[in-house]
Amino acid sequence: MGVVANCVEAFVREFFDQNPLSHLGIITLQNGVAHCLTDLSGSPETHIRALRANLECVGDASIQNAIDLARGLLCQIPTYAHRETLLIFSALSTCDPGDILEAVRRCKDANIRCSVVGLAAEIYICKLLCEQTGGNYSVATSEVSIMWSLLPPVIH
């Protein structure tokens, strides 16, 4: 978790260096529930502090809950803006309450680009999510590859 947190911190700093007018929010998955850790804002220090204070992995993960929550937040963004999510996923499965394929379709219909960095192995639904929404999918094999996976897909 420490390595991933360091990489996410570097990503947040680089994101705001390259996109100073942008906003970012952090969603965590614990026990199958998606939680909004930070609201959409332009404050890198707020995101980093919240991330550092919440470094625990607990229970199952639900990709459907994560993208549904992200979609709800991003649909408030005007259509001329970029709507993107970056999922850092370390589980080998997803425990979803409903039809995850429908959730993927809703993201695609809302023009939300979803990218995933896998920390364990390639997972079919992650790959499908990225393909359907125009995002990038990669599986990191080291700290260096985590950094390379995080920076290129999202920062334009």
C-alpha cells in the first residue's frame, strides 16, 4: 500500500502541474462499497492528506459501485470538459450487486473515459471497461511500471 500511495501521490502532483485548472476526486473501495474519499477539487494537498490517512485494504471490491459513483460525480461536469476515471485495482475479482455490463454501457453513454492500472493480474472486466470507454489498461509489474501506467493514460 505504501508503494501505491507514493505512486498516487506523485500522480496527483504531476496531474495538477500539467492541468492546473482541472479537478480531481478520489474514491475508495472497501467491503464492496465505494466511498468518496475526496470531492472533486483542485487542491492536490487535500487529496494527498486524505489518501495518506486512509491506507487500508478491507474486504471485497466492486468495480460496478466504483464506476457508478464516479459517473454520478462526473455527470455534473459540463459535456465540453474531459470526464475521466483512473481505477487502481489490486483485487483478482469484483463483487458487484447488479449488471456490471450495464454500468460500463452507462459510462460509455456519458462519455466517461475509464482507464485501469491492475496491480495483480489482467482481469477481463477491467479490459472490457477500458475498451468500451476508450481508456487504457495495463498491469503493473513493479513500482516503476506503476508510475508509467499512471501518468501517460490520463495526463494529456
